[in-house]
Amino acid sequence: MAETSWMPANGALLVGRTAGWAAPSMDALTPQEILVLGHSPEVAKRRRRKSQRRLTKVGLAIFIPLVLLGGGTAWLGLKASSIRHELEVAAGLVSQLKQEILASDAESAADTVTVLRQHTVAARQASEDPLWTLASGVPWVGPNVSAVSEVARSADDVATLGLSPLIHAYESLNWDALIPSASGSNLEPLKAAAPSVASAAYSVRASSERLQAIDTSQLLPQVASPLRDATEELKQATGALDSAADAASLAPGMLGADVSKNYLLMIQNNAETRASGGIPGALAVVTFDHGKLSLGAQKSAGDLGIMSPIIPVDQQQQQIYSSRLGKYMQDVNLTPDFPTAAATAQAMWEKKTSQHLDGVISIDPVVLSYILQATGPIAVTDPELATVRAAGLPSQLTGSNVVPTLLSDVYAKIPNPKLQDAYFAGVAKEVFAALSSGKGEAKGLITGLTRGTEEGRVLLWSTNASEQAKILKYPLSGSVSGPSISPAQFGVYFNDGTGAKMDYYVKRTVQLIKECPADGYEQTTVRVTSTNTAPGDAGTTLPAYVTGAGVFGIAPGTVQTNVVAYGPAQANVESATIDGQKTPFAPYIHANRPVGVIAVQLAPGESKTVDFTFGKIVQHTEPNVVVTPTVQHVKDVILPTEIASCDQGQ
């Protein structure tokens, strides 16, 4: 017999006799021991029996599953192997499905989804086996079993409730027939598909949220690692499906499925930079009527003249970019916030023409090159451009020559600014005539427009509040605040200060340098390097319209640019340097984001580097940067983020 002593709640010392882990019977207690417990013998016995019954129940609750699991270890191992195999096969089919969708092979895609579902169903059924379910309640092992079950369930939900209805909707659509044309397009299938796409997006989002809710800290590495991978992939899929659902719900209405829609088309000229791309080089009204595309009235920005009184713009932006925002159509996009620029442009157009607009669409010559890659060459046949064609410009425009033709050659060969504007407008007319005639295949056009959107060259704004709320969720909106902006996002924008078309010759790079934290806050330097690649004799060999001829105080051949840098919300812009030398800058606030502005002049062949340092950054996510789309490819402008080397103690 062993003696064990412990202190009861009332502080009295109870000496009891135990045999191993067996609880003593009430009969073994002495009267003194019972009195110490504070109960009569009968009460003490009843309580002890209840306690024994509770212990028995708890013991059985633990003992029975352990016995069953002990006898079913091989069975559980077999189920785990089966679930893993089925999910791996299903995952392997996803890349095949992507290729079939990209190839517009709807029939093969549907077959692949059918096979994929067979595997996800098998994995889910295996995870619902009674013994597997019982194992999920066992300490330590249970969380791992539950996590695997949730992955199997989510995979099957994605396949059954997500992929299947999506592929069915995809099969029902004739993408070539959906492209707007002169004869119109049937938008009813797209309208009919929209609810299925929305439902699929909801189902996948729900699965993603379930996986994100799993606490991976309790899981084995063999379970936690693939779970994290699956969670991240599903988050990406959720984003893509949400975008598809919004596009499917927006497109029919915006393409005039029910009521004709008029949009101001703004073609930005990157040879004279503005924050969102370039000075509006040509304006036109694009009409969509039941999918029928037509180009209406065309004007240059200068045709609209001066706004008096000016169009009101919020005080913060007017302070940064001056009242020119609301005074001249040429300057509405000095601000990088496209919703502001578009609303101002719409107000100007309606004020001067009395024509109602339903929104604004913006593209640039680089986007025109992407469109021409899909449509093939277009002939410049407009009789009004006969004089222009005689100047030696190409009689055919292609995806490879349209950018240099519109942003450089037209100024070298046509000295008259009005004829330059006429040529710019004429090219836009020819491109849209090719589109409205059905020239070009859907896949190429969608690819080109998608690329332009990713580069910030395609922007959209709607006067309809419901439509605009959805557009604001995406970079397509061109907004500097709101849901489309990532937490640690920076922005670098360029505004021409030369009053000319010299930006065709400027090459730039933008890089984020993640500095060492200070006082618990992140710090990041935004580095902007600009080079004027114009020839040394540009001041005398380039046309006066290109150099500006010194009209605005800038020597011919020299480029002046206002470099505008935005930091993340709530941060500070703390300092600025040019080529390593500290320099004054203009600090502002816009949409709760810090803004720094510096004017930089570059003589032909000259390079300068501007550094803006931002501190007090509360966001601890990885930073990213968006830039003004220029003549350069955006991928050549944005360099990889540099990470400073920091001591452990910092």
C-alpha cells in the first residue's frame, strides 16, 4: 500500500490509502477522514459514487476510440493514402483544364471536369468514412484528420459547385459572337450565364474561407504545408472568379443590352505624359447598342476650349495639381486618380456639347497596337487624311508601327498641329471601324485588352453608382484609394512640364528599396531614374512642336517632368534626394496617402535619380508599386524590390 497526501479545498490534510491509480472506496474511509471532508457518511458515499460514474464515462469516452483506432490503424492509413491519391490526381488535371480553356476547347474542358469531379468525390467519400470521422475527435491526431477532411470537402465543392457550372456557362457562350460589332452581338447568353458564374464564385469563396479558418499551428508539417498551398491557390481562384462574376454582371448592361450607352473615348498620348498616361490626344463618343459598336462625334481636347467657370475638383487634388484640372480637357488627368479625371472630362464634354455620357473609357497607342495584333493591319483610307498620307506616313498601320507613327513620326512629318490631331483621330476611327466590322478574333482581342488593363493603359469609369462600385474593386478603375489598392502600395506618376512631346525620348525605371525598420515602423525608399535619350542636337533637329521651342521656359531638347510619388495610407514622406543630394520637395496629402513632388530637368543624354523616403509605414505586408504607363513596357520600368541588409538588433 502506498500513502499519498494532498490538500483538499478546505485546507485540511487528508491521508488516504490508494492502490496504484484505483480510487478508494467509501468503506475504506475512517470516520475522521469523512469528518475532514465535511459530509455525513451517506452523503459522502453518494458523492463518491457519482464521481466514480463520471470517471467511468470519461474513461470510456477516451478508451473506446483508442481501442477502435488501435485496431483500425491500417484502415486509417489506407483511407489517408486514398484521399491523397485522389486529390493529387485531381490537382494534376487542373493544368490540363487551363490549357483547354485557353484553347477554347469547351468540349474537352467539360470532359476534364467530369473526370476531375470523380476524383474529388472519391476523396470526399473517403474522408466521410465513419472510422475516419471518429478519429477526428481524438486529441492530437484529430486536428490533422479534420484538416484533411476539410481539404477533401473543399476540393469537391470547388469541382462540383464551382468548375462544373462555370464550364457549362463557358460551353453556352460563343465568344466571337459576343464581341461588339457593326451588326450587334447577342448578349443574352452572357446575361443568362451571369448567375451561374456568381454562384460558382460564392461557392469557391466559401471553401476558401473554411480553409483559411483552420489553425495550422496544431498540425503536422506533412498536413500543414500542403494545406497552406491549397489555401493560397484557392484565394487566388476566389479573386479570379469574383472578377469573372463582376464582369459577367457588368458587361451586358454596359454594352447596351437593355438601353443604348454612350461613352467618351479618351486616347491618351504618351509623348506628353500625364499621371494616368498622357495628354488626351483624341476624343470620341463610342456607342454600344445591344452589342452594336459605333463611333460618333470626334474632337481634340483643344476643341473644347477653356472651362469657365472651371469644373470643381476636391481641394486636396486642386492643391497638388492646380485648378488646371477643371479648366482644360488636356489637364484633367494631371491627377493619377482616374475617377476624378473621368468625372471631370464627362462634365466638360456635356457642358460643351450637351451630349449625355454614361461613362469614360481611356486607352493609349500601346493598347491600339495590341488591338491591331488581333485585327491585323488596317489601311488608312479616310479621304480626309489624303493630305496627311502624302506626307509620307504609313498607308497601313500594324501592331509594330502604330506607336512610333502616332507618338513620333506624325510630328516629324506633319508640322501643322491641327493636321496632327486629325491624323490621330483618323487612326482611331480606322481602328474602331475594323473592330465594328468584326475584324479580329475574340481571343486575341481579349488578350490584348487584358494586357492593357494589367499595365494600367485601359481605364473605365461609369456614371452608374452600382456599376462604378464594382469597377472600383479593380485596377481597371485607376483609383488611388479604395478596395483596388493593396495595403502597402506606392505610386509613381509623371506629368510633363515641358509643354511638348519630348516624353517619347525619356526612359525610366522605378524601384522600391525596403529599408530597415525604425521605431517599429517600416521604411521604404522609392527610387526613380530618368534618362533623356534624345540626340544631343535635339534642340535644333527635332520639330519645334516636339521640343516646345522654349515657349514655357524649358530649353529646346531638354525635358522637364514633375515626378509625383504616393506612399501607403497614414505613412509620411520624409525626405527626397536627387543623385544622392538632399533636395527640397513639395509634400501633400491625397486620400490619406502621403505625396511628394519634385520637378526634374534632363538635357539630351542626361540621367538623374530621384529618391523619396517614406517612413512611419504601419503596413507590414510586402510593398508594391504602380506607375504611369509610358511608351516603355511596364515590365521594363518596374524593377524588382531591393531589400536592405539589417542587423538583428534593428
